[in-house]
Amino acid sequence: MIKETIAAIATGMSNSGIGIIRMSGPEAIEIADRVFVSKKKSFKLENAASHTVHYGNIVYGGEMIDEVLVIVMKAPNSYTREDVIEIDCHGGVFVMKRILNILIKSGARAAEPGEFTKRAFLNGRIDLSQAEAVIDIINSKNQYALSNSVKQLSGKLSEQIKQMRKELINNIAYIEAALDDPEHIPLDNYGDKLLTIVDNYINIVEKLLKTVDNGKIFTQGVKTVIIGKPNAGKSSILNILAGYDRAIVTDIAGTTRDTIEEQINLEGITLNLVDTAGIRNTDDKVEEIGVNRAKELVKEADLILYVVDSSTALDENDYEILNIIKDLKTIILLNKSDLETVTDADKISEITGSRVISVSAKDNTGLDELSDYIVKLFSEGIINYNDEIYISGERNKEALENALESFKLVKNSIKTGMPEDFYTVDLMNSYEGLGKITGEAVEDDLVNEIFSKFCMGK
Ligand code: GDP
């Protein structure tokens, strides 16, 4: 039973228009009543209905501190399932800190990072994977990342995992029961049956593991590669894109597999341009590096921008590369449209089936169309893997990998004809591993570690 009432500044610690101070716990309403003076005479928050807003002042020691709106949310219909008070005050850091301080003096305790969400979890309001999605909402870089985090919050991932665990525990129970009572519960051909089930799970988990990479798209941007022959105008286009719409260009550390060179923001979509240093080192000569290097680069990309100099004819290297990228998410940029056109746009469309956009980096034309098209690909879910379940974070990845490993061990035990009790040990490991994702089987330390990653006030 949680007794303490916690309070924190929920909005950022910067001077903004409005600041929110949040309080949660059994005494939240009582503490608020000690410092809130309503504009309505002798009104008390304890008499307020849930989910109502009240206008008044925070007054402490006879001093008027700030004019505020107070929102009352009563248990269990609140984020934490406890009584929650939100005080909307003027957003100056000084005022917010002052009010927080007054709440603490009036009986609340300062919340630890992530403690509100931790309470939501402990009170059964959300599960662990939903809690992690909250971290992503807080850290989301753009609106698309936000919509995806919201999706995980709705519990689609949890549903799938819970379903698997339910089936697993049934199978474990069946085997255990059969081992106890072999006369009445047959295990004939059970290995074959289990093999089918386990194979299916291996597929599901492998698929989920793949989405760990896809998930990165949302938190870290779309992995984008700009390729093309030397002098096609790649750098010129990159420069325009980087300066586009007051874009943010930063150097960010990449993943272990590649280094992200630049991050560009196109109308809310973050594009991470994958380092093409390998190509630049050899004078940008796609011909010299060969088609293999191009293959390798595009394989990892979620979006390929292929730049062609429209004032020169296509050669065999172009054809070869166009053939490689034709099945990938590619946009062809026919650059130098200000010059006399030599290349055949129709032919390129025919080979690749990709969208071909005429641009001129020199005159800065056509790039609006590119930007609009990328936004369109996103909104239609062509780049953002809308249908995939999104898995965030290393913790979930590790849990999935462990579950996969255990499933493979079960498969091996069946194939090598091991006795049935061997199956249950590994099935149980998978069961526990998957439970770590939904938080149904986690140790306290882990819960603390995860919630301490939240920022204050969430
Ligand atoms: P990269 O080697 O593919 O990175 O190509 P660059 O961006 O360095 O451009 C190669 C040359 O083409 C430079 O001299 C640019 O000024 C020129 N260039 C790039 N884009 C255009 C364009 O749209 N029109 C014209 N006329 N020249 C361009």
C-alpha cells in the first residue's frame, strides 16, 4: 500500500508559458486544499468532482504566490490510479520551484525520477513495455516518433507476448501433469506437436527481433543513403536538404554498425544520413568501389536517394545500380534539370518503378517535391513500418534474444529425443524471458532501474 504523496514539476525546467506541477497519492487533494484558495467562496477541492478544473490562487503564509488552475483527478481514474492533482501555474522556473517547495512543506514528498509512472505500473495501470513507451514519448524527437510510441502504449506488443506466454504455460503444465500421471495423460507424439508450436514461436520472436531495428527509425530517424556517381550533385543536394526548412544538422554518434553522418529534419521527419565516407575516400567513385559496396550500403538503408546527372547519359554502372535498388525504397533524383537533359527519365522509371523527381541543386528547384514525397511515404506508412510492432530498448531486445535461445534449446531437445522434463526447463526460461517485456516477471532492481530513467515528474 502506497502511503506517501509525491510531487514534482512535470513540465520542462525552462521559462515557458505554463508550468505544471503534479502531485499523486492519498493526501494529494488534502495537501492541495492547504495551499489553494478558490475564487469561489469557501470552496474546497475535497468536494470537487473528479476531472474538474478550478481557478484560484496558491497562497502560503498569507502571501499570494501565483494565480493557478487546479485539476482534480480522483483514484482510480488517473494516470497513477491514485488521487492526482495538477497545478497549472505560470511557467517561470522560480514560480514552479516555489510552488513545489510549498507542496513539500505542506506534506508531499519530492518524487523520484519516473516515480509517477512507477506507481502507474505498481498499481496495475500499465505494464512494463507500456512504461518504456512513456520514456520514448518523453524522448521523442518528432511527431512520427510520438505516434509510434503511442501505439506501443496501447499494448499491441504486450497482447502478443501475453498470448504466447499463456500458451507456453499451458504446455508446461500439460507436460508436468503428464509426467506426474502418465497413465491418464498421454505424451504420445507430444514432441512433434511441441515442435510445431516452438517453430512458430521462433518465427514470431525472430520477427519481433527484426522490428528492434525498425523501431530505431522512430527514435533515431530514417536511415537514408544518398548514392550516385561522382559529380552527380550528391553533396550539393545534401547541402540544400540540410539547410531546408531551418533544418537541424548535428553530428550524432551512430550505432555499432555504421556511423550516422548527419541528421536532417524534413517537416518533422528525421533523416539520418548514413556515412558514405568509404565512397568519399576514393573520390566518390562508385565505379572504383564497385557494385558490391553500393549493395552493402543500400541493404542497410530504409530510404535511398539515387542522384543522377541528367545532363550526361546513363552508363552501365548506372544500369547495374538501378537494378540493385529497384526493389528497395528508392527515390531517383534527376539532378541538373537546369541543363539540357540527356538522360531518359521514362527509362529509369521503367527499370526501377521508383518515383523520379527532376531537381536542380543549382537553382534549388524540385526539392519541395522531394520533401513532400518523403512526408507522403511516411504518412502512408511506406517508410515507417506502420504495421510492425515496435520494440524499444536494449532490455526488450535482450529478453527476446534469451527467449529465442531457449526455444531453440527446446527444439534441439525434441530433435535429439531428450526426455520431456528437459523441455519444460527451457520452456520455462522462455516464459520468464518474455515476461520481462511485459513486466510480469521482473525483479525489483530492474523495475527501479527502468523507472529511474524517466525524467522527473513523469
Ligand atoms: P557529388 O560529387 O555527387 O557530391 O557532386 P557535387 O555536389 O560536388 O557537384 C558536382 C558538380 O556539379 C559541382 O560543380 C556542382 O556545382 C555541379 N552541380 C551540382 N548540382 C547541379 C545542378 O543542379 N545544376 C548544375 N548546372 N550543376 C550542378
